[in-house]
Amino acid sequence: MWVGYLAHTIRKVHPLEITRTPSATRLGPDHWFTGQVWLEELAAPPSPSRVHLLRVHFTPGARTAWHSHELGQILYVTEGVGLVQRRGGAVQIIRAGDVVHFAPNEDHWHGAHPDHFMTHLALHELGDDGEVANWGPHVTDAEYTTAPVEP
């Protein structure tokens, strides 16, 4: 009896929302990326939620511009080999299954290895201004090529 009552009450108070397919895949804007990067918005619940989840597909050599997120960012690599760097740190290789945490307002970039595709899930919250990120200059070829070669 208790379980039936609880299930009935929860359904009335919190209707379940199911999204069957993500938004259409779109090409990432040139001012955010170097190379071809494809984006799929997987979750962007209505306010007051600030959660934002993207699946990001990088072609070999493609990468973000330098950027930061007001409340930080988590990346989960789902396939391929990529590269990440925080401002002032070493470029590091990332692979499927790796999780990367960027601190709030930490300037960084991420992208595919020169010889590999890379896909990751990007989880972050919108900033107080409603923006996903604070975008800076593009990562130069010189910065990118200082990356480790080992895939």
C-alpha cells in the first residue's frame, strides 16, 4: 500500500520528461574552434537549471579556442585520442574513458590529436550571464604542435 501511494504521489508532482533524440548535429562556430568540430546538445533543461551537456566530435587536429567556464567544466572522453591544456600547464593526452576536470574560470583548450578523431561529453553550467563559456583567442599552430606525439 505505501509503495503504491508513494509512486502515485511522485508521478503527480514530478512528471517525467524524456527526450528521445538529441538536437540536430551542427557544425561548431569558427570563432570557437579551429578545424571541423560537430556539436550535439544533449541536455539544456529550462531555468532555473543551468546544466548544459554537449557531445562534441573533433576531426583530427581540430580544437577549441582558449576559453574558461565560470563554474568549471567536466569532460568525459567517449572515443578516440585527444589533447588538453590548461594555461601555463603541459599539453596532455586524453583517451576514451578519461575524465578531465577544469576549475571555475580556468583558461584551457581541448581537441583531437593530430592523427585521431576524438569525441567527448562536455558538462558545465551556464554562468550568471547565461553564457556557456568565455571565449579567448584561437590556440595557435605553434601552441598545438608543442603537444605530445605519442597517441
